[in-house]
Amino acid sequence: MVNVSFNLRDRNVNKKEIEPTTPNKAKVLKETPIVMMANYSNSQGKLRLKYPTRLKIVPKDWKTTKKRAKATNEYRSLNKQLDELEAAAKRVFRDLQSEGTIPTPNDYREALDIALGRKNKEEKKIVTVESFIVDYIEENLTRKSKNTIKTYNTTLRQFRAYQSNEKQTYLFENLDKSFFEGFRDYLAGKTYATNYIAKTFSILRHFIKEADDLEDVDLKVNPAYLKKYAKIKSVEVDSIYLTPEDLATIFNYDFSKNKGLEFVRDLYLLQCYSGLRYSDLHKYDANKIKVIEGNDMIPVQTQKGKIEVWIPLHPVSKKIITKYTDTNGVVQLPRVYANGVFNRYLKDIGKAVGFYNIIDIKKERAFKQEIVKYEKWELITTHTARRTLVTNLLDMGIDPRTIGAITGHKKLATIQKYDKQKTAKKAGKVYDNPFFQG
């Protein structure tokens, strides 16, 4: 079954009327396109087709609740065309469904184009790299996390920019060595961070692999994406963490005159002692504390990977939880601000507590390394909290597997990357072993 409706592409285009250029001309209202939305689902989840109707209307004459134009003589013909489009969309969907398959949005669009006479049936369907990526993102809107879809769209935007720069529409067979080298040089020319370029290449190669794995259609995928020149390794860059002394300084500072900073400080300390990602911080529910083998723990299902982790409660965490517990025993923690706002408050907190020491940070942009000097407060972000917990636990000799049970890390190698101890300091730990105590 398919649900068909119509929306305006730009509903806010006439928030203000466009003033006439001369006193004798009337004010002009700008028209905006009407888009048909076809929502349906298959065994893997929900799908959506956005289809251009080739019709336009002034937004003030559109009835949002009825998904039609005003019922006036002026718009009688337009509403009739929308009715016919809806009927055609449902008819085409039924025809495709009767063939025993649920169509992809791209196949649905193709069938609609033919049914409406916008394309000949004999016309060979050409799938470009761009159209495949657009369709792939549409199909995965409800299957992937918002952050994953965001990175997909970022890669699509960079690919489109490069395609426009080269004045070429790429097919999968065109993605050869010269393409990957050219795309790499294009991104490097924008002086993006090396790790950003590596991430962009990784996601693009993911799209290509998905196209290569299709069983019902041969897109003539060039195998170049499997070669070394199509892969860019991410590099390890310097980052900070907060020591136990830093955390104590933040906890003991009096922010009572600025409730915004106080709320963020308290939430951030909960994050530092739990290792939760910012995206999971709102799931920190102190009303769900469980006693496991005599220890207080909070269960959290992570957004990334949907892994259940168990958060032990540090003494500071318990004090913060008590602070926000009402007379009925219900914990009401402050709301989590938007990431950008949260990070700005963190920097204000860093300045307030005096984190002005200079730190040299090694960075790499466009495959070139550089050393940049920062004051410590400038480097504090929401991700510093996760790094803080892992690094401090590693410094205390906690088994990485135990840390992974708290943070949700699947690979021990990932946890080891957080280890900031100097090699000499690690080697010196052998003196604690009886073997070296003669």
C-alpha cells in the first residue's frame, strides 16, 4: 500500500511579499513547486519517493491540511491535475506490486515517468553515480541513524561539487584511477583535514560497493575502487583529555551565579565519568539505576551500534544525581543543550576554571602536518569527555575489555588509541613486578 500526498518545496518563500520595482506595479507573489510524496514500505523498512509534479502555486493559496490548493475556480484545474497524479501514482504502485516486488524509489520514479509520458518505455535507463547515491540515501532514511545520513549527504555534496568542477556526469565505469586521484587532489586543494578526506573516500567507496553488489542490474562498476589509490588512511592526531585533577577543579568551582554553566558542568561531569557519546547523553536516566552484584549501574542502549552498555556510578556522579533528586525521589537532570551550544559553554567553563596552559597540537590538513598552539580551554569539547574516561581508566591499569563494556567499543585496538602514556612510563611499570625486584 502506498500513501500519496503533496507538499510545497518551499513553504516560506512568501513570508514577505516582494515589493514592486516601480510605484505603478502591483506587489508580486512568488510561486513555489508542488512535490508529490509517495510513502510505502517493504520488509526492511519505510521508503519514500519525492516526485516533481511540474506544478507551482503561491504558498498563501495552498491548504496544508488538505494538501491541495484553495477550492476556487482559479485552482480547479490544478487540483484536478493533482488528483490525477495521485491516482496515477497509486495505479503504478499496484502494477509494480502485482509483479511480486516492492519497487525502489528509483524504479518507482522510472515507472511513473513512463506512465505519465515523461519518458518512453524503450528509453534505456541510465544510472549515474549521483542518481544511485541519491536513491540509496532515500532508501536508508529510516534504516540508518541521523548522523550516518548526515555523513552520506556530506559526501554526496562533495561528489557533486567535484563533478561540477570537472563538468562531467560520472557513471560507475568512469570511476578509474584518474578519478580517485583527481577527487583526492580536489579535496586537498580545499585544505580539508586529512581525516575528513579519508572519511569522504571511505563513504564514497561504500556507495560504489553497494552498487557493485547489486544482483539484478549490472552498473559496470569499475574495480578501481578496490585499489590502494582509492583508499586514504586516516591519521592519528593529537587530542586532550581531562585528568582527575582537572575534573576535581571543574566540580569544585562555584557556578551558582550562572545556571546555564552550572547545568552544563554537571552534565559534562556525568559524561566524563560515564564515557557516553554526546548523542547518548540524553539517555542517561538516573531513575533506572540497577544494583548489579552490590554495585549501582545505569543501563544505556547506544545510538551507534544499538549496544547495551552498563554505566558504573562514580562518587561525583552520585553527588550530582542527589543534587537533582526531588522530594519524591525522582531525578530530574537538566536538559542537554544542542551540541554547538554545549561546546560553547564548555569553553566558557574551561576559561572560568583557569585552563589557560599552552598545548601543542599536531594536526594534518591536506596531507601536510602542522603544529598549532592552543590554550587548553579551546580544546574542550563533548568528545573530550569520552576520551577522558577511557584515558584515565587506562592510566589506572583497567583492562581494556572492562573499559569496552562501559563505552561500547567493540575493538580493543580502538581503546588503545586513547592511551596517552609515554612509552618510557609504560616500560617503567615493570619495576612494580616481582620479576624486576630481585
